[in-house]
Amino acid sequence: MKASIVDLRYKTTNILKALDRNESVTVMYHGKIKGIIKPAKKKTTAKVKDHPMFACNKKSEKPVLEELNDLRKPRHDL
């Protein structure tokens, strides 16, 4: 969608509807492009189990608390 500076003022609802439809709005001033308004990205919620670090050490037989304690040890305790 293309919109002039006057459109930004008087047709704001149409511009917002275009952004809701996931369209970019090109802002024109004296026939030249001044900028582009892009719709905001929607946040996606990911589950913890889908994270690549989840269960990365499946071979370990230690309980989870022992694994965490091993990871949290200072370097000189290794």
C-alpha cells in the first residue's frame, strides 16, 4: 500500500488495517519514497522441549541435580 503524508493523518484506520493484513505501507512525500512501515512480527512461543539444548546429554546416567551441580562447579574443582 502507498500512502502520502496526508493519508497518514486522515486515513490512519486504513493504514492500520493494511498493517493488520500483514502489508507494508510505503510513505510518499512529494512523489518520493520517504520510508516504509512494516507490520510488527508476532511473537511465537516455543516449548522448552523443542530447544536444541534440551536433553542434549541423553547418554548420561546421572540424575539431573548431579548434572547441574557438575555444570555449575568452578573451574578449579574439576
